[in-house]
Amino acid sequence: MNSRQRRGVILLLLSVLCALGAFAGVLTVISDVNAKVGPEVTAYRLSENVKPYATLNAGQFEKITMPERWLSATAVTDLRQIEGKIAVTELKEGSLLQTDMIVERPELKPGEQEIAIMIDAATGVAGKITAGATVNIYATFEGEKKDDPSQSRMIVAGARVLSVGKLTPISDSSDRTSRGATAAVPISFALSTLDTQRVAYAESFAEHVRLALVAPTTGGAPADQRDRTYTLDKDK
């Protein structure tokens, strides 16, 4: 082997060593990145906006993967966790789903009954009432006698809404709870036996039944029980 061949062999060996060194460096960087990032896990991101208290379903979310170490402890990693749950507040498209964003769907408590009535959009706070909300239920009655004034009465204070159905056309124009309306929404409430009777009576005999949305921090009942009934002459 002459000197030129020896130089060629040496350069070849050096090239191989450099390549091995570069490969080892790449492996070291990859290993370091994997050590810092860690394994990836499944998470779920909202694919659309979800209204407060709306029932959740798998079609509202998209599956993503991300490093486990970057995922919070409250992140939802299994969609079975949303079964029977509703949104606590409005959920925005693109947000990562967390367990503190959802709660169990409201159910009946001991001693409660569920009753549903039809409420038109105008008397139902224009669609703002959702499952889990608290409302006061008002009914307007004609005077018992010809010259008696009409009365507005709070028949139930702090009623808990269980569910809100879909807007339904009204075929019976004589429906007292929705006079003048062309469509109404079935809304169900969790009430005591007495309050259930009050709502059933109002739906049958009142001129109108209206709902008033109550702030979450208040019970909805007036401090003075006499304030439950109102007539126009009270303002005179």
C-alpha cells in the first residue's frame, strides 16, 4: 500500500468516525428531548362552542395527543367521563376539556317530583333558561269576580330546571300558558309536591305562566311573603 492509499484509508476511517459521532449526537439529542417531553397521551379538545348546562356528547370533541407532562391533572383523557354530564359554563371551541368544566346532570332529590310545562320564548327569558338554572314561576289570573282586578302571583320561588326541550309548534290556540304564541318549549322542573300542584293549577287556569331567571347566589323568594301577589292598584 503506497502513501496515497494509506491517506485514503485514513480519510475514510475519519469520515466513518465523524459520521458515527454525528449519529451518536443525534441520538443523544432525541433521547434528551424524549426525557424532557415524556410519553404522549390522549386528550380532547372542543370542536364547537357548548352552551352552559347543555348535555355533552362525543360529537362535540376532537381527539388529540400531547405530552403527558404538559397535561393538567384535571384533563379528560377518556370520553366515558362525559356520560350523563352537562357543561358548568359556556365552553369555547378549541379549549382543552377539563373535569372541572362538567358536572352531573341534575336529578331529582328525595321528596321532589318532576313536572313539565310548555313555555313560549317570550315568557321563557328568550332561550336563556337551561338545565340546572334556578327560576321563579309567575302566573297571571283574572279577577274572580267581574270587577276584581287581575293578579300576578309568584307561585313557586327558586324552582330548579331539570331539562329544556326543543321549540315545538303550538297547534292549540286555546293553550292558556302560551296565548298568542306560535311555538313553545317544554321545560321540566324538580319541585315539592305542593309546588307541583301549584304549577299544575296555574297551567290549567292561569291566563299566562311566566319564568324569571334567578341569580345563582339568591334563592329567589321575596323577603316578605305578601310580595308574592301583585295587582296594579299597588302602584297607586
